[in-house]
Amino acid sequence: MEISSATTPRHGAHLRRSDIPAALPAARRASGAGAVLGAVLDHGPVARSTVARLTGLSPAAVSGHCGVLMGRGLLRESRETTGRRGLGRPHVPVEVDADRYLVAGAHIAVTHTTLSLVDLRGRIVAEERRPHEDIAPGPVLDGLAARLPRLVTAHAQGRTVLALGAATGHWVDPAAGVVVRHPQLGWRDVAVRSVLADATGLPVHVDSHARALARAEQLLGQRATRSSAVLLFVGNVVDAAFVTAGAVHQGPRSAAGRVAHLPVGAADGGSASCTCRVRGCLASEVSEAALVRQAAAAGLPVPSFPALLERALAGEPVARELFLRRARLVGRAAAVLLDMIDPATLVVVEPGAGRLPECLAALRSEVAERSWVCDDPERRVVPSSFTGSVLATAGPAVALGALYDDPLGPWPALPAVS
Ligand SMILES: [Zn+2]
């Protein structure tokens, strides 16, 4: 059977101009530029020749991408030079320009919102937390939009905000820019992107906080998360994100990651009933609200979860035991996720595991006991890279992820790509 195609010249036929593909189709050019920007973020200041080796792109392509990215103000030549002076042209390394642009972030938690600014290397420039006065979407989103200009005026120091990233728990559809369902806030089909874009005039990117933190690990955190990872978020909301083949998995309706009701079968009878009607599901045992309830039942009434965490950090035995129990139950869920996905790394976003070494040890030993595939939890099960700044990182990571994915895209604050 003869295979022919309008775009593939037959053997020996004269090659026509229309047969030659464009040098760099837009999508390839964008992903090449993103790869260059990501490599410079990782290794900068770095020579262009090293970027070519790191990305597998040709030196000429890297040079071209660097030129375009410098034209957009995303990269700059470093003041350092490499190579011996006086011997030919010195290599002038390139680095991400952190002095021109910022991205803003808004994280919407069950009890409060966090507004933050980060530079293009992910360093937090400003962070502001506010308890909710009213959890309806209108007041929450209007409040965030109203506070942002003040935060920018106080902290941007002449840098321009490129975009706003917004993150929250439960079911978020990034393509639609919609919070599909957040039962604890009572939100359903809230058009967060369009509301915040109208109110701030910024490009807005929206995603679930678990996926945002997985992207933050890939970009700014643990390198082992680049290819495959599971991120397990344990707060008032309990959910997960999955990185496979280098990409954060979303699912056809972006609903992936709902692990809150995994049965972890706590045998010690502390379980409260849950909306899922499974006694001893993960969220009913380990959510922040569950821990506050468990503390009261154990004779340690506390006004809030942060107060309980402070007690545990201060060595209060009842509080510590509650966090150890939480770590063991999170370890059970982690073992199930490790067996299902077999990721290179499982990142646990939970302040006990992040700040109390014995909690991380208890979590890992539960994994070692229960997982069929993970026999090296010391290496594969790690706490978040952003312990202490998780919520200030999640929002901006949504916008930074979009920028690093497509630095040649339509970013209105950046000069046009020539
Ligand atoms: Zn449940």
C-alpha cells in the first residue's frame, strides 16, 4: 500500500517551499521557551551552552529563546561571567529577572483568605491573612480584590504584577476558571476567574490548592517531584494531586484528587460520623476540625487548630499524641496512594509532619508497615518544601505555573513577542 501525504514529499520528488515545516511552530516555540525559562530558574546564573545541554535544545534555539525572554523582561544577563578573561568572548550567564515583575496569589481556606506576592523566582515578598467575615463567594472575592492594591502599593517597590493565581480546596476546574464545588464553603459553580479578573484587571488563573502545591514543588521545591509525585494535603480540607510524566493530572472534569473519604479504619474508636457516611474516613479523623474536636474530647479544649498546633510544638503531651495519631492515619492513606500510583515522591502537606520530627517518623513507619511498593519511605515520603508558607505559596504557584508553561503567551503586562 502506498502511503502518501500532501505534506510529505515523495522520495526523489522536488522539495517545494510549502513542504518545509515552519522553523518553530507556535506551540513548540512556547514549550521550548518554557523549558529554557525553567532550566534557568533551576540553575541560574547559567551559561546558555549549559541550558542547551539541560534542555536538549540546540545552542541556536536556546540563544533565540533567551533573546525573546530577555526582550520580555523575564531573563537577564547576570553580572557574573564564566570562563577565563582575555581568552575569547566570556560566557555571560543568564538568570531569571526577579526585579521587574511579581505575581499575586489568593488562597481561599475554610476559615480565612491569604493574599500574597511572590517574585518570578518564587520568593514571597508579602503575605496577608484575613479571617472570613462572610463565606459567600461575593464578599470573599470582592474582599480579596479590594485588598490587593494596598498590598501591591506597600510591597511591590516598583515591580509590576503580571497575574493573579487563585487556589482553594475541593473541586476546581482550571480550564473554566470555576470552583465547581466546595462543600465546606457552600460554593457551587463560582466563576472565580471572571469575578477576580473584572475586579482586579489582572489575568487570573485558578486551580485546586493541591495541584497548585504540586506545581510549586515541581518549579521551586523538590526536584524528585518533576516526573512523578503524589501530593497529599491535610488541612481543614483533605485532598491530593498527582504528577505523572511531568504533568499535573486533572481528569476530564478536573475532579481528580478527592481522597478525603478514603477509609483509614482507625481502630481506636475516635471517629466521628461524616457526610460520606463512612465511619473513620480520612477527613473525619485528620481534618483540622476533627483534631480540635478530638482535643476537647481528650480534655484539652482549644479555640482553634493553630492553637492546638502551638501546644504540640510546645511539647504539651495530649496535643502531641493527637498529632502523632494524625500522622499515623495520614501514613495509612499515604501507603494506599503509594501503592496505587507508585510515584517517585509522595509529598505530605501537614504541619505536624512538617514541624515535628517524631510525627514524620510515625508517618513513615506506618507507610513502611502498610505499603506494598514503598520500602524506602525515608527517601520517598517527604514533607512539603513550603512548611510555614503553604497558603502564601499556593495562590501564586497557579500563576507562576502558567507563566513557566507559556512565557510567550498573552501576558498583557509584558512586551509583545517580536
Ligand atoms: Zn468522609
